[in-house]
Amino acid sequence: MNNKLLPILVLSLSALTLVGCNDNDDLEAYIKNSYNQPAQPPEPLPEPVKFEAMPFEPQTDRSPFSLPKPENIVVQKAAKKDGDCLMPDTTRPKDVLEQYALENLSMRGTFKDASGQIWALINAGSSGSLEHQKVRVGNYLGLNNGKITAITPNAIEIEEYIGKGDGCFELKPTMLELAVSNTLK
């Protein structure tokens, strides 16, 4: 008996659906009304920037067909006594991560060892065996003799030696924050 009612039920639902589609009077009235409205004028174009050609002077300008040469920067050391200015320790052995700029390093996490010492994991990019390196307070990293002063779960605090140009340095605090990955592996 269910087999006889199924075609009737399908036909009646189809008819109701088609009847509901014919009630588009409001939509058609809105479309006709919008066609009758005047069009808005387009926004004016911005004024073009005037191009001013500069004359090429071969005596003073570099040739555009040759590679630029590095600048010769001469650092003049001031006549200061050794105790007068802050200097990094150049006699200590370099750590492994001091060959990378801080921009190329990323913090990946922290952990504690059995003695309670906090360590941080540093990713040095795709550099073979140095992909992940563990560091602790007192280690150095970066190109500017950056010494790790503190490790928190979200960042590593670093003090870098930045040259002042007169042969002396100043300490600049920097942070290497935890890199959060949005992708799950």
C-alpha cells in the first residue's frame, strides 16, 4: 500500500514547490524600481603622478649595466681608554647559533631538565643538523653577541651589543618570541 501512495506524495510535493516559485511579484517590482532609479556617477579618477625624467650623467652616476660595488665603510675608533666604553668579549669561543641573524632564528618551545633548568628550543631553519638547537640562560645567539638573559614560556630575552660608531657599544634588549604554527602535522 505504501508503494501506491509514494508517487502521489511526490507529485503533490512537486506541485506545491512549483506553485511557491510563481510568487515573485515583490522581487520583480524591486527589480523594475531599481532600473528606474538614476545611476550614480562614478568616482573621479585620481590625478596621475607626473614623471620627471632625470638626466644621466656618466661621469658621476653608476652605469645601469654593471653591478653595484659594496661601500667601503671606515670605522674610526675614538681615542678612548679601554675602561671608558662597553665592549663585547671577543676572546670567548663563539656558540653555534651566533652564525645566524636573529631574524632567521625562531623559538619553538621550552622545557625543564631534571635539575629544574629551563631550556628553549631554537629552530635555525633548514640548516641540516642545526634544525633544532637547545639553549639556556647565558648562551649566546645572533650576529651581535646576543646573550640570553631570561627564558619564559613565550619568549627569550636577549641583550645584544650594538655598535655606536665610535668603537664603543651599547646593550640593546631584544626578544625572540615563541613562533606559533597554524598548521597541524
